[in-house]
Amino acid sequence: MRFVDEAEVRVEAGDGGNGTIGFRREKYIPMGGPDGGDGGDGGSVYLIAAENVNTLVDFRYHAVHRAQRGQNGMSRNCTGRKGDDCYVPVPLGTLVSDAETGEVIGDLTKIGQTLLVAQGGFHGLGNTRFKSSVNRAPQKASKGSEGEHRRLNLELTLIADVGLLGMPNAGKSSLIRSVSAATPKVADYPFTTLHPNLGVVSVDDLRSFVIADIPGVIEGAAEGAGLGLQFLKHLLRTGLLLHLIDVQPYESMDSPVQAAKKIIHEVEKWSDELAAKPRWLVLNKIDRLPTDEVYPHCRAIVDELEWTGPVFKIAAINGEGTRELMFAIMNFLEQQRQEKSEQE
């Protein structure tokens, strides 16, 4: 199934019910006082982050969501029933904005979190409300107000702790298969993943994190080339980026250093916020090198890049070095969470 991460939807809140004009009519009181009741409020439309919804694809086929109209008021001072609210399930990580103004309305980042996107209309008043000392038989009632109608842009941003960044065929899909239960497509030829994959990495009891395999970024991604621009935004929520490099690429491909510099350039050009995130260098496919050449080959790459951050050497295809990498990530994320908790 194709990953769908953007959709437009129309939401229509219910109108408020009208107030009514009524008078008491009892056996010995043919024209009693006013008893027209108020209408009911219109239902509102809410978005709710649901655990069992993973894409926005359903909105392509169900693009309008309506809440119920409030019931009109009745005689004997009976108030009309409030219209039912409409709750629309969306995936965790959905960013909501107004399609006409571009204003960001909210961001759903926790399961069960709700967001009011269309306010129901206010109820109309029955003629009882207009009774006064000078007007004991008011012939007046008010209509309910209209519910809010608006078009929304929904944009899904994956929520993951760690994002994998790298050129096509750098080994991102192989790594996520190696360390989690996710099963993205892998092959022995250059190709790019067509949609993001999430995997849960469990390093110990009650110690786990979510890792995202983001589609390969190519040169020019910041201007919209390839799939990179479409999915770079998914890295904004991560706490750590792993920059994967193929240490032994095919002859027709860029050298490891050239490939790394292109990725770094595209990230910096696309977002200062993304470029400022913690990023570790992961040198992948060391199994293709003779044992005595692994260290000098990797050292040369690090030196040429003038890389000063953490560096890991792995072979994702057979799991070599991945356990140490996952434990290091877990420790880093736990420290991040602790610092954030202390700040809050």
C-alpha cells in the first residue's frame, strides 16, 4: 500500500437548533404564558489521534465530515437535543492547518489527543426568554447560529526517536530489518525506498525506541528532486539522526565522501533545524572490505569529512556492530529524555 502523508478534508459543524414560539394551553388557561423552549447546540467536529490509523489514505475517499444539527426547541419549555459531535480518527503525528489561510490549528502527538477543528452553532432562544414585565406574550424566538465550515490540510509527520539518513542503497532498509521486526524491501542493487518504515528496537526489558527508515535523499532534494523533499520533514521529530554511508559503493556511484557531503548539503539547505539535530556517522557494509582494511579505509573517510561526532562501523546485512550501536542510541535517548523532563 502506498504511504499517504497529505490530504485535504472538509469539516462541517452542525447548526444550532432554532428556538420555538409556544404558549401554555391548559383546561382553564386557554392563553397562558410563553413556554417556547430553546434549541440545542450544534455538534462540533474534532480530530482524534488514533492508535489503529497509520495513513491519511481514507481521506481520499471520505473527504467530508459533518457533525449533527441541534434539535429545534419545543413547547412546555423543552430544550432541543444537542447535536452529536463528530470525532474523526487520524494517525498519530498529524499536523492540521487551515487550507485557505495556512494557519496551523494544532498538532496531534499523543494517542487519544483531540483537536477542535469546527465549532458547532449556538442554540436559538425560545420565546420564553423574551418575556418581560412589558411584554408578557412575546411572539419572538431566535434562530440557531450556523456551525463552522472549513477546509483543512492534514499532513502526517512520523513520530520516531531515530531517523536514518543516507543516499539510496546506503543500507537503511537493511539496518532497520536487522534491528527490528520491520520488513522493508531490500535488494542487491541500487534503489530507493518508496515510503517510510517504522521499526521498534528493543534493547532490553522496558528499554526501546522507534527508528524510521526515511526514503533516500538525492542531490537536489531540497528543491524537490526525487522523494527526498516529500519525506525530509519526517526527520524533524526525531531526537537523533544516523547518517549511513556505504563504505564500498558500486563503481558507478559517488564515493563515500562525495555521497556524505551531498546529503549534508541537502539537509542544511532544506532546514536549519534539521541540520542542528544530533547526527552520528554510521559506516555500513564493512563486510565487503578485507578485515585489515576496515580501520584505515573508515579512518580515511572520517578524516576527509572532518567529522568530529560519534562514528560507528557496522555491517547491517549480518548484524555486525549493530548491537553496540543500538545500545549507544538507547543510552543517548534516555539522557535526552531525562534532560527534557528536568527542563519541564
